Amino acid sequence: MSTTDGLSSTTIAVHAGDGIAERMVTRAKTMPIFESSVFVYDDLDSVDDFLSGNPDNYMYTRLGNPNQRALEELAVGLEGGSDAFCATSGMAALHAAITSLCSSGDRIVASRDLYGGSVSLLKKELERFGLVVVFCDMTDPENASRHIVPGTKLVLAEITSNPLLRVCPVDLIAEAAHKAGALFLLDNTFMSPMLFKGLEWGADAVLHSTTKYINGHSDAMAGILTASKEWVASARRVIANAGGSLSPFDAWLTLRGAKTLGLRMKAHSENGLRVASFLEAHPQVTRVYYPGLESHDQHALAKRLFTKGFGGMLSFDIRGGLEGAKKFVKALRNIAFAPSLAGVSTTISHPAKTSHRGHSPSELAELGIGQETIRLSVGIEEVSDIESDLDQALRAI
Ligand SMILES: *Cc1c(COP(=O)(O)O)cnc(C)c1O
């Protein structure tokens, strides 16, 4: 037990408080923040215990930390997987997941409307190291299976695409992947494990940018991947060697945010459906993209996959092209133009100017994204307040 009795002020300043955690009789009810880069060992045998893999033994926060572990237990519990690892962002988790599995020459088949950061990771970074990346339309399983040929190592898709909410037929893509001997990684960020559990539908790994719904408060970044013990162990090795381990504070904030995930996803889904229906009936709106609407061309598939609600993400096309979009964005009062998503407050984004800015006009046309396309992340406010702000801004066009 540490004590500062009889020490000089200089030494006391260094050691004051060190013994509190050791002396405590009671334990904290909720997870404290373990802002410690290193942990103390009582003896040399404890080091052997750490190296033999005791998950309750910690050494150095890049290699593991109680706050990271708590978040990993949350992911395993919600997704029903074997193990999980967290990382400093969704992109860091995806990077570790791919580089732990694939080597130079391996073939990856990815959805053509993957999150922009994921496309950049594959094209700008990983292709340089010899990974062969093929993009295809994953909403059509027959088309996808023509690309997912034997020898494919990894198939990568998102549960619903950004911004047009095209739904991935997860079980059919999993079947195609497994037939070819590939593993299937599903990015489930847009639905959260409250509305969809990818492993139950055949995915081998599920990724979340917890920056979005799982944290839900737009105040921390993190990523998490749930997969087999072997895959997670290799990815941990990548994180240990390359860096990218999550800060204890961001892990703590994320775990705290996640406590209300069930309530939030109910509210996001209820408000999402209400706002989608409201927009569909609005004279200034020409089209709404929301899997919960009957007009969505994959509504039947969405109903099959999403039995607890369709989430809070939607997009819509407005009248007046880019000029109309500019007037609309400017006229909003409470809804912020903020190019992220899935927080408690409603935000909008303009994909052609933000997330898909790097796309050429023909690529945008191929994806179906126009200058008049607005993406809405429907929050948990009172739905009538969201509708009236949208309504007054649409009237300003
Ligand atoms: C935001 C996002 C990511 C990247 O996550 P970060 O936490 O920003 O690194 C990956 N996939 C999807 C679908 C996302 O929305």
C-alpha cells in the first residue's frame, strides 16, 4: 500500500492519491474512468499472468484498458459475438479488421456505395499494399455473387447505404461470401444493434462507428468490431503494433451514451417514420428515401430485416436544385447543417457538397445523388418541432 508519510513535498506531489484505489472497501457502482497509461504489478509473476492472456490483468493502455474492455463487453453482449475490439475511430477499427485478415494479393469485394472514408481507405491506402479491391452493387445478390468469386478473402457491405438508404440483403450476401470461401464484414453503424444484429443474419464480423448511434451524443469518437476470437486477436495485434487504441475517456463516454441506446433507437425510429411520411406528403419534396416507407423500392426486404423499426436516417430530394438546397439549409432554425449523423439532435447534410464531394457528376448520377438531395439524421426531439422547422424552411425555397 502506498503512503506519502515523511516524504518531501516534491515527492508527495508525485504520489498523492496513489493508494486510494488499493485502500477502498467499497467498489464503484458504475464504471470509473481509468485514465492511466500504465498499471502497477505486485510481483513478477503478475507479468506472466498478463502475458498468458488474463483479460482482467492490464499493463499498458495501448494493449488494453478497463474502459476499452467495458465497451468491448457491451458490443459482445449486444451483437451476440465471441469477442470484440475497440479502436480510436470507426476507420481505425475497419483498418485493423482488414489488415489483420488480408495480405498483399488478396481480393476484397466491397459495396460501391460504401461510406466515403471506407472507400478512401481501400483505394488510397490498402490498394498501394497490393490488395485487390472490386466494387459492386450489393443490393442485388445475383450481381454481387458474380464478383464474389472463389479466392475472395473478404466481402464488405453496409446495412443501409449513405445517403440513399439502399438496404443490403445481408443473409443472401453472407451466403454468397461463404460459398466463395470469403468472410463477410457488415458495417451496421446506421441501424445499431438495437434494430439489427448482423451476426444472427450470417455476417462474420460487425463494425460500428460508435461515434454515431452507439454513443449518440456527438461528443466522442470510437469504433468497434465484433467477430470470432481469432479475428479479434489478430486485430488487437495490429492495434498494439500500429497504434489506434481507444482513449479511456472516449471509451467511458461511449459506454455512458450507450446506456440509453434502446430508448433512443425507439425514438429515432418513431420520429424517422413520422418525418419521412410528412416529407413524402410535402409539395416541395419530390422523393423520400426511407426503408420504412412503402414507396422505398426495397421496403419488403427492409420489413424482413428490420422488425423493430427502421432507424432515424433518411434522405429526400427537394424542388429547385442546388439553389433550392442552399435556401433550405439557410432557412432552418433548429436543425443544424452538420455533416455527421446519429446524434440525439436532428441534423442535415448535403451529400453532393460534403460526404460525396470527391465524386464526379457522372459518379454522383450513377449513385443517384443529386444537388437537390438532402440527408436528414432524425433526432429524438418532439416530432412536431422537427416537422415545423422542416416545413418553414421548405416554404422558403
Ligand atoms: C462514420 C462512419 C464510419 C467511420 O467512422 P468514424 O468513427 O468516423 O471513423 C464508417 N462507416 C459508417 C457507415 C459511418 O457512418
